[in-house]
Amino acid sequence: MCEELKTIVIDEIEYDDKEKLLGFLAEQLDFPEYFGMNYDAFSDCLGDVFTPLKLVFVSHGDAISAEPVRIVHEIASQIAEDKSSMSVEVYPAGTLQAIDTCNGDDMGECYE
């Protein structure tokens, strides 16, 4: 049995504010109370997440244009390069299909 995959969807229209985006991610990822609400602290805390994680970014153009979302995407992508338990994906708005999760029933294998 595998550990459940946590999937977080980040729409650049909804999270175009740094504090709102980092607050949302801190809550979703159970960051510690001392989380500093800045990009360096986000990088440090995201690197300490060991449960399987998929971050799905929704763009409303050819690329992510909202600065806070673009920066978080860059940070997460760099961390995901070294973590087999983490993936980062980008979908254009309107094309996001069902998101795979690993709950033991829907997938035969754990996310890797």
C-alpha cells in the first residue's frame, strides 16, 4: 500500500497575491507556525515535505504570468528535480483533466 498522493491545484488567477498564495500553500502543506511567508522560507519548508506531492499550476496564457505563482513554480520545479516523491505540472486553463491520486484504489502503483 502506498502513501496517499496530495495534489494541490494553484490557479494563477486565484493566487496572484504573494501572501495569499504562500498562506494557502502553508496551510495545505502543514508548514510550521514559524513559516516566514517569504520565498526562501517556502523553499526551505517545501524541501522538508516528504509525503508524495503533486503541484498542479493552471495558467491563463501561454505561460504562467502571475509573478507569485511563477516564482513558486520555479522554486517547486527545482526542488522536484531532486525529489522522486514530488511532481510539478502546468496546464492551460480549461484543459485540466482528472488528477491522478494514489489512494490504493484508483492506481495500481504509488506515484514515483
